[in-house]
Amino acid sequence: MTRLLVVLPFVGALMALLPRQAGLRRAVLVAVAALHAAGTLICFIVRPEIRAGAWLGLDEAGLLVLGISSALFLAVSIYTVVYLQRQEMPGLHLHEHNEPERVFCGCLLAFLGTMTLVTASRHLGLLWVAMEATTLVSAPLIYFHRTQRSLEATWKYVLICSVGIALALLGTVFLAAGIPAHASPADLTMERLVGSGGMVQVEWLKISFICFAVGYGTKVGLAPLHTWLPDAHSEAPSLVSALLSGALLNCAALGVMRAHQVCVAHGLAAFSQDILMVLGIGSVIVAAIFIIGQSDYKRMLAYSSVEHMGIVMLGVGLGGGAVSGALLHAVNHSVTKAALFMAAGTILETCRSKQVQDVRGLRRRLPWTAGIWLAGFFAITGTPPFGAFISEFTIAARALASGRWLISVLYLGGLAAIVAGMARIVIEMTGGVPGQGMAHGRVREPLALVVPPLVLLGVTLVLGVYVPAGLWEFLQRAAAALGGGQ
Amino acid sequence: MQVIDAIMVGMVLTCLLLLGSSRLGAYIRIVAVQGIVAAVVPLVAHGHGIGLQAAVVSAVTLVMKGIVFPRLLFRALYAAGVRREIEVYVSFPVSVLAGVLMLAGSCWLCGRLPLGAEVSGLAVPVAMFTVLTGLFLIVSRVLALTQVVGYLTLENGIYLLSVVLVPQQLFVIEMGILLDAFAAVFVMGIAIFHISREFDHIDTQAMDELADWRASKETE
Amino acid sequence: MMARAWADAVLGLALAPLLGGIIVRIKARVAGRKGAPLWQPYVELVKLMQKGVVYSTTSTWMLRMAPAGIVAGVGVAVLMMPFGGVRGVISFEGDVVVFVLVLGVARVLTVLSALDTGSSFEGMGASREMMLGVMSEPALLIALAVVARQTERCTLAEICAVAQGGAWAAQWPVLALVCAVMGVMMIIETARVPVDDPATHLELTMIHEVMVLDHSGPDLALMQYAHALKMWVWGVLCVNMIMPKWSAWWMQTLAGVGGVVALTCVIGLVESSMARWRMNKLPQLAAGAGAVALLALIIEMWRR
Amino acid sequence: MEAKEGTRMAWAAAVERAIVWSIVAACVAGGAVSMWVLLGGAALCYERAWPLPYARMAIELDALSAWFMLPLSIVGAAGAVYGQAYLPHKSRGKRLAAWWWYGWLLASMAIVFMARNAVLFLIAWEVMTVASFFLVTMDDENAEVRYAGCVYLVAGHAGTAILIALFVVLGTARGGEAFAAGGSVLPQAGALFVLAVAGFGVKAGLVPLHVWLPEAHPAAPSHVSALMSGVMIKTGVYGIMRMLMLLGEPAAWWGWSLIGIGVMTGVVGAMHAIVQRDMKRVLAYSSVDNVGIIMIGVGCGVLGRALEMPVMSACGFAGALLHVLHHGLFKGLLFMGAGAVVHRTGTRMLGELGGLARRMRWTGVLMCTGVLAMAAAPVLNGCVSEALVLMSGLYGMQAAGAHAAAGVVALGGLALTGGLAALCSVMLYGVAFLGEARSRAGEVAEEVGEEMRMPMVVLAGLCVMTGCGAPLTLMACEAALTAVTGALAPGVLRVPFGLLTGISSVALIGAGVGAVVYIVRRRLRRAAMSAVQPTWGCGYAQPTARMQYTGMSFVQPVVRVFGWMVSMREECALEEVAFPRAAEVRRQVDDVAVRRLYAPFSVMRKVLERVRMLQHGRVHLYLMYIVVTLLLILLWKAR
């Protein structure tokens, strides 16, 4: 089953490369996405057991990330169809020469495949290969609109992430070096690393975790390693930004969590937790600084991704009940951020500018999108009854209950500051009347651009008032492996 | 082990050359040489004789790093049509000096690591040194192409580390890593091509459109 | 007891206008004139009562109803004021507070009826009146509270009983300061020189008189009567502060009346001996009163 | 086509009416239930598990909650009826949205008052903020409304952040549930108290946390302003009182600080109220000063409890609790009256109004009731609660030692606040409703319709009833009172009851005397024949309406004394020649907290600019960050 899930997207990618006519290709895209989502759902229901020594397998954490990615991809694929159609229409599209669509679709599907591989791989080496692959496959996606800016973004993305991930490889090597020679060091499967605890020598493990944290942390976008993130997210087509922010970051976070898992198994929980907490809270602060006075709404969303990834890492670092809260927060952040990016895409297509001061009066021009934009703002800032509130509350609760006053203050203060920064931007955009030089009048919003984000927001809304017992236990089990649990 | 030590010395020399050299073509060639040198290591590391797997690995690595990557880079170079001196943030003498310091630093670092007896005393520090050199090159050189070279150096260093630290490798992983490195160089090459077309140079200094401090100034 | 209280109240309601007459008479005498008879105010009230009224086209029901309300307010204050050693008709724990509030509502109604005419002159008077009110209320409350601190109760009756209980011997500094505050308050509230000059002919300098410019006939009569009552109340309050205890109720009452008359004479002498101050000195006066009240409080606290 | 449109309109109207009346019904039901609880019914509890981390669906309607539910249900119902007539000039969609959020606002406030679980409370709290945010930004075409919305949201979230800390710390200290009634005094009680005052103070509008209030309240539609000002800011007061209950025995300094904050809030709020030009801003700031009065009451109550002076404590808390209701009633009335004025004249600027009492008789009378209540005139309810608090201050002065000073601070501060409030009321009514209209807008005004007057009449009636029947109100409040004061000795409540009985008797006697005098004076033989003439201009030939006293000139003497409390800039362009031609005076009034306290923080933006240099755009720097981070962590951890 797992293998099938991994292979399916790649097959789809090949199929997407072949056909001439666009319709068929888009059909393939959606179909594969749907199949993949269905498969993931089945995995949730009948958990395929992980065979001993297997390199592929879905434990709770992996399955969670996979679920997020797959669901997002389904939503995005529907959005993509209309997006590409609009790209063709003469009046509507912004950019003259886009990348050939077949490459785009192919890379999209391959991207899904590599992400699946990341979530499913039990072997750290394999994990690394897959992680690097996600970077390389997603590079053409960012360069979809062939503009200078997007090219620059792509270059930074590829270079920074590759270097970062190279450090992760270094970490992998150190980890392997830590395993005594007689015990076949290169076999870096999780069950072996976690199962028989205390096998890796502590010094090697420490160094390798630091390398992992910095390496994969670069891809997670933890400050100050986040520098590629705002560029890539703001220059990529919005649906790609949605995937990057909603799915890819979680995959990278999974990488960090794996390393953390090993540390926990070796009784180094305190060590890794310290590092994660510092990186996490740092990201929240940095994101707050850059969101206040931000003039580009897509960059604003990107920085908020930095913030939320920081929150997730902080939660994992805090341990205890916060870990399950952090995982829940990953879910909430992904769906909300994806919805926001989709809305941002529609806004960008309509108003032709990423600058906040060029966008006014959305409530009149794009009522539905404006609604999504506002609701998404409330959801992402952790306003009840949206899900982010409860997960952020869980993390705050742990931070305060364990008497980490400084972190609590920075955390709550950072959140408040971010609200201040985003509120100004969002209210100015939705409210008001379009100024001179801006088009007035209501614009038609295709259903496929509105329904997916609405569905995603619906999900986080439900998670805000009702976390099914099954899901919560699932998260608890995932958290237990990460040194969490009540 | 005399052989491996000699190889290590060679590595060090290549690194210092990279830090010191100022012409693009030479640059690429040096890194190719370094790749070849690194590729030889599995054959001579760990006293026990040459296993088939090690042979294959080193062969593929040799082909890749010795032939394919330089080809790709040169293609990008010609496409970009630049035959210029390398531009640097840190001048060459200083870089070489820094290189020496980094070597010392990596020796000190490896002194603190619990190294097994079977590894040659020089191997690990040199590998570390190569890694650091790669990072240094990426940070301190201006042209996009030179950054790719730096990335390759980093790759070489890690490869070396993995060879000397981890006795028996896993074939698949090695191949995967190589594949990724290949893809990375490939993608970067394409990117460089596009960059040279869009910006009609491959100077990354000019690529600071996307920044926040200027954006915020505009709003002022 | 209640009967006596009523008797005192009725006495107050009856004698109040006399005070105005006394002041006029004193000023005339000091000025060397013969002066109007003492009962002149009664005559004026009766005369005004028989006149018709002129209403401003601008005015609303406020101008018509306010006088009654004001008289009611001050009248209630009279009923609450202990006199002649017996508690007022209306007396309960905490009536001090209500007493201040009742006087406050009388002021507010006066001001509103002044604004009702839309004349800028009356607006001027109104704003000055409100300013004085804002400044004086805290001072008054604190002064009363200082005395209330000595008697552990908060009723006017007890507060006045302090002085009559002969507390002067023990705590004369505090009581003297409080009396000073009360005196200033009386001058401010009843709009006498140096705060306000009822006899001036320049509207720009008036406070109280300018507010009743557009009242006429019975309304004017009511306003003047209310003003007279106010004087009576304040006079009684001040006198109560210094009046020693007498044996019999009627003696106490007579002494009280005498005291009020004497106080009025003092006011008359003051008025004929000095001119009114510039407007911007009035806040200083009120603030000074407040400061004195605080001083009294500090002494009181330190004494314990 | 026409017909179809017509039917759709009819449908929409029907739906709207249905919504409104269901809201009214719900409010009436809620009010009835809470009355039942207040009059000795047992507290209603509802509790069940809730599949959400840290959350329990725990709701309880005890006396305190019920007491706060009263103004909610009254003003809520009145506002609904009023809004039905107030909104129609808006588009249909906007109207429905308005009702949707109005419903949520009411519901969330009700849950805030009744929640017994931290998460539930916080969710309701935030929903309340969001709902009111959408109501505030209903007319987001103009910039200041958007600004108001922004400030409001930020303030709300900052407050919530503090509340999260409060509830979590309290919850962990009490073993899981923040609302668990634990008598034992916690070691960190003091910190919790500070957190509570800060967090709830934002919503309550305590100075200097009040800055959102004067922006948000005027921006909202008037019936919403009535609800926000009358009830929503009381959720903050409720929170503080509830926390006092949960924290157990208070310390003396709590009372001191509450009194200090209360006095500051009251005086500063009142001072800002009198210098505003915008009618609804005046009312918003006067809400701030009324919250100050409430806080003084709470402070006296707490101090009394800490010093074991039950009478002081009882009077203080009673005053605070009663003022919660009373202020809700008369401020709701006032905002609705202001709304009527805006509805008819289209302006909120006092400088353009005047003489409305003649053109809008009903509104005039009702507004007069409101302002008299605000000026603490007996017969109306404002004075009742103020008298109680003053009384509490009086008793506080009898405390031993330095604590007596707290009493005098409360007494003097409250007296000053009351005086300023009276000035503010007189200014409001006198400028807007008396005299002559100062602009065309004021002249064309006419009376508003039945369904807008009816709610105001109800509120005004309640103001009078609670003013004259004060002891009955206190009787209803007794359960809530004992809940906050703790168990009281039998005789203690005799004092407040006596005071209230006295007040109502004074009120009734005064009203009677006034009526008699008025009737007698009407009966006078000659007085019946009355002439009507223009106001006497003291000899000035042709007075114009512009010559009247404006609000600013009316309060000028006070501003000259207390002006330092408001940051007012005034430039006068008067040319220094023998015969100056045209002179103009421009006055600019800002909130002192904004100018003096928050504006200095704008230097932070410069600092942030520097920090943003981090995102410099050069990929080399970015790569260097990675290396540096790696090295730093290595130095920090790898030993």
C-alpha cells in the first residue's frame, strides 16, 4: 500500500509529461490527486503495519504529514485546473511566457511523490535523498512565471536549501559514524535507532542532531535560516506557495522530528528540546518583526509560515502536552495557510499587484475571496473558534505550566505583535474603496477558486470546536514517540 | 597507510588551490580533480581489500565528479558566455589564510571526536576541512557558478567523511546521494543559463530584488 | 422630635428671604444710605408672583420647569439640614452624600435653564457656575468627611453634633480649618463677593445673576427664593459647626437663627468692604479650599 | 420583474422581523431566568465533556452572572428593536450581516458571563471581540472606521494573550480548572491579580488601556454602540470581580491599586469626554469615566474586605454592581438618543447641532433623562450607585492609619469625576438640544419614529424606576453582592439599604415638592398670560446662532484648570496689527495616553527598520547565516 502511494504520483508525472492536449493532462492531475488522497485515507483507516527492517512505512507522525500533504494537494489540484485555464485566457493572465504546462504538471505530481517518500521513509539516508529531491523537483514550480524575480527566488531557494540539506547529510554521516562498526552502521532505519536505545555514541549523536536541526531547519524555515522562504513563497504561483507552505514545510519538520525522536530514544531529550525551543521562539520573534510594516501581502503570508513553523518546533521542544498540540497546530496551519494562499492568488490575478497599497475594497470587488481572506486572517492569528487557537493555547499552557516565563512572554507577545501587523494589512485590503487607477466593480469568482479554500477553512473551524477523540489519541501516540504525552 | 595520507594531502592542496585560484576555468578543473581524488579513497580506505561494491561506487563517483559535472559546468559557462576573473568578497590571500585556519580548526574539532582506531588520523580532519572550504567558497565568492563549485566541494567533503567514517556503505544510498548531487548540479546549471539570459551576467550581487529592507523603505 | 424638626424647617423656609434683606440693609448703612426695609425681598417675591411671564422663543419646557425643580432641590436640602440641635426632617445614615448630590442637581437645573435661552451671556454664567461646582464639590465632601471621621457616623446630624458636643476644646485646629472651608464654600455656592457680585450691572462679570436674565415673573421669584433658601442652608451649616450646645430646644433654635443673622451681617460687611475678584482667581480660591480640607484631614489623621 | 423584486424585499423584511423578535424573545427569557436566580432561585448549572483539549462544556448561572445578565438582556432587546428602525438605509446583505453578528455578540456575552471553563470562556471572549469588530467596521468605506477596527482588534488580542497566561497559571495552581472555587490563598495571587486587571482592563477600558474604546464605540451603529458601551465593557468588570472571587482573600494593596486606577480612569475619561466635538465620542469617553467609578467602588470593596471593614466593603461592591446596571441603562439610552440625532441630522458634530429639543421633543425629553442620570441627579439611577461608592469612601476614611488616605482618594477622586461628569452631561444636552441650531443640519431635524422611540422610553422608564426604587434593586442584587463580599455579618447590609431608602425618599419628596410648586405656579392668576419674545441679547442688535456658547467654550474654564490631563494643541493665527482682519483658532485634541504613552513607541519602527536589514537580498549573507547558526549552536551545545 505504502509503496503504491509512493509510486503512484511518479507514474502520474510521467503520464502528465506525455499528452498533447491540456484537458487530458489536467484530468490526470486531478485523478492522481484524488486517488492518492483516497489511498491515504485508507492508510488512516487500516493502518498498514510496518515490517521489521523495512525502509518504507508509515508511523503516526509520517501518516499525519502525509495526510496533510495529500489533502492539500487534492484541494490545490482542483484550484490548479482553473488557474491554468485562466493563464490561457488572453485578458486574465499576468505573465507572457510561462513554463510549458506539461513540465509544470509533471513537477507538481513528482513533488507529491517525493513528499510521500519523505513521509514514508523509515531510513534516514532515504529520508535525506527524498528531502533533497523535493527541493529539486519544486524548483521549476517556483520558476513557473518566467520573470527575473521568480528566477532569483528559485536560485536562492535551490542554493540555500541544497546547502542546508547538505548539512543534514553531514548529520546523517555523523549519526552513522556514531554506530559502532560491528553493528552495520549504515543501517539507519528508525526502528533500529529508536528501538534499541543508547546504541549511538552520545557525542556523535549530539553533533549529528545539531547538523540535522540546522540542515532540515533550513528547509523548515526556522529563523535565521528562513531567508529563502519569503522570496520563494512570494514569487511562486500561489498554488505552489500553498503547497510549499502547507505541505513541504511539514515534511521538512518531519525530518527534524525524526532526529529529535532518535535523541529522545537516547535520553538526550533535554538537549534537543533546548535547541528546538530556541530556534522556534526565535522564528516567532523574527516573523513578528518582519510582518509588522510588511508591504507585500504574499511575503506577509510567508513570514507567518515562518512564525507557525516556529510555533510547531517550540511545541515539540516544550515536550509534554505541547507536542500533540504542536502536531495539531501543524494541521491547522497547513489548511489555513493553503486557503490564504489560494485567496492571495485570486487577489493577485484580479488586482495585478502584490503590494498592499494597490489592493483596496475587496469586500466589494471579490466578496467571497474577501470573506476567505478575513476568515483566514482570523484563523491564522489563532482566533477562536478556529483550530489554531486551541493548538496555540495548548502550547502556551505547557510553556506557562512548566514555568518557562521568558519563553511564554516572548511567545504571547510575539503572537500579539503579529496580530497587530496583519490586522492593519488585512483590514486595509478588505475594507475601503478602490482608489483611483484601480478597477472598481465586482469580479466573477469561479467556483473552483472559492470552494477549495472554503472547505479547508471549514476543516480548521471544525478542529477549533471539536477534536475527535480518535484524532486526539492518534496525535498523542505520535507525540509519545517525540518525547511528548501528558 | 601511506597511500591514503598522500591522497589526503592531495585533497588539502586542491582545497587551497580552490581558495587561491582566480580563473573560472581553472576553478572547475580543480574541483573535478578533487572529485577524482575523493573517488579513489574508498578503494584505499580501511585496509581490507577492494570489495566489488566499493569498486562500483568509486567508479560511478569518478565518472560523475570527474567527467559529468565538469561538463555540465562548462556548458553553463559557455552558455553564460563569461570568461572573467572570479569576483570575491574575500581577497585570495585572505582566503588562503582562512583556509589554513580552517584546517587547524577542523583538526582541533576532530581531536574532540571519539574516532575509531581504524580511520587514518589525517582523513577525518581533511574531510572536515573540505566541508568548511566548500562553505567558505559559497559564502565568499560572488558569481553563481562559483557557488555551484563551492557546493560541489561541500559534497566532496561529505562524501569523503562518509567514506572514512562509515566502513561499509549502503549501495543504494550512495547512488541516491550521487543522483541528487547530479540533479542539483543539473538544475543549478539550467538556472545559471537562465540567469545569464535574464540578467545578462551571472553576478549574484545584482540579484537582490527580493529583500525586505528596501521594500520597507519604499513604504516610508 | 419630628414636630420640632418640622418647626425648624418651616422656620427656615419662612426666614430665608430675610437674609438678602439684611445684607442689602447692611451695605446701604455702610455706604451711608438709609436702605430698603428688611422685608423688601418678601415684597419683591409677592410682586413678581403677580406678574405675567415672558418666555424666549428659543426656550423649551426646560425654562418653564426648571425653577420648580430648583426650589424643590434646595427645599429638600433645607429639610435635610439639622437645626436647633434636632436632626433634619429627612435624616439617615449617609445623608451627607445625598445632601451634596441634591445641591448638585439644583445647580445642574439652573445651568440647563440658562442654556435653554441660547444667549451667549447666560452660557457664560452657566459655564462659570459649572466650573465652580466641579472645583468645590471635592473640597466640600472632604471637609465633611473629616468631621465624619471623628464621629464614626455619616449623618449631617452627627456631624453637626460634633461641634455642639463641645469637640472644639479637643480638636479646635481641625474644626477651625473645616469651618474655613465651609465659609469659602458658602460664598462660592451663594455667589457672594468676592466670588460673584450680585449688585453689578455688567453681565460679563456675573455668574449667578446672569443665568436668570431671561427668567421673569413667578419663575424669577422662584429662582430668587431658591437662592435665598440656599443661603439659609449654608448659613445653618456653618453656624452648626460653631454653635455650642444649649439646654433647651427653643434656646438652641433662637441661637441658631441669631448665628445665621450674624453670619449674614459678616457677609454684608465683607461685601461692602471689598470688590469681587478676577474670574481666573476663582479656581485658585476653590482649590485653596480643597487644600485646606486636605490639611485638616492630615492633621486629623496625625492626631489619632 | 418588479413584482419579483418586491416579493423578495417583502421576504427579506419578514425574515428580518422574525430575527429581531426572536432576539427580543431570547433576551426576555434570559432576563426572566436571571431574575429568578437573583430572587433566590438556585444557580443553574450545565456541564458535560467536550472533545477539545483542556475544554469542558461547563456553564453556570449563579447570582453574579445573573446580575450581569440583566443589563445584557435589557439593552440587548432594546437595541434589537431600535436597530430594526435604525438600519434600513443599509443594503439588505449588510442588514442581515449586522443581525447575524448582533446575535453572536449577545450570545457570546451571555456565555462569557456564564462560562466556568477557561477555554470556553476564552472562546466566547474572542467571539465577542470578533462579532463586535464586524459590527464596528460595518461602514469600512471611511478610513477612521478601519483604523478603529484595527486598533480594536489589536487591543482585544493583546488582552486575550494576557488572559491566556492568567487562566493557565491559575488553572495549574488550582490543579487543572481555573474556575475551581478554591478558598486557599495562592502564593502567586498577587501576580494573578495584576494579570487579571491588565487583561480584563483592556476590555473594561481602564486608563491607559482604553485607547480602543473612543475609536470603536462611535464607529459602530448606535444600537451596537449602546450594547458595547452599556454592556460589553462590563464583561471586563465581570472578569475582575470573578477573579477576585476565585483568588480568595484579597490583600490591601489590591484595593489601593484598584482605587488608584479607578480615580485615574474616571478623571481622565471625564476630562477627555468634555473636550470632544463628536457626540458619540463624548459618550464613549464618559463610558470610560463610568468604568472608573465602578472601579473605585470595587477598590473600596476590596480594601474594605482586606481591612475587615464589612460596611465599607458592602457599600463599595454594592455601588459597583448597581452602577453596572445603571450605567448600562442610561448609557444605552444616551447612545440610542445620539443615534436618533445622527439618523435625523446626519451629523454627530456638536458644533453643528443645537435646539433639537424643540424639533425632536421625545428624543429631547429622553436624552434629558439620560444626561440627568449621568449627572447623578436624584430621582434618576446614576446618583444611587455614586452615593453608595461615596459612602464607602466615607467609611474608608475611618480606617486606621494610612489606609484612611485610600478612602479620601476615593472620595475626592469620585467627587471630581462626578463634577466633571455633570459638566459633560450639561454640555452635551445644552449644546445639542438647547439654544438655536448652529447649522442647516440642525434645523431640518424632525422626530424619529415610534419603533426607535419605544426602546428609549423603556430604558428611560427603567432609569427612573431604578432611581426611585433603589432599595428594591439592591434587594435583587443582594445575592450577587454577598457572592463578591464573602459572608457578611447580619447587620452590615442595613447601612446601604438605609442609604438607598433615604435616597429614594429624598427623590420622591423632591419630585413631589417640585410637582406641587410647578402646579401652584401654573395656577397663579396672572402667570397664565405669558408673552413670547426673542431672547434678550443684552442690547446686542442681531445675535446669530453662531454666537452661542459651543461645547468647547462652555468647558473652557475647567480646561484651563485641568487641561494638562488632555493633550490639547491650540494654534491661533491672529495677526499682530492695529485692526486684525480674520483670526482663526484651531484646536487639536488627542488622547493623552496615545500621545504621551504609546506614540513614543514609534521609535521602535526605526529599530525594526535596522533589523529588517537582515533580509538584505544577498544570497551570500543568507548562506552565512546558516554557517554562523551552525557554529553558534555547536559552541553552545557540543561540549
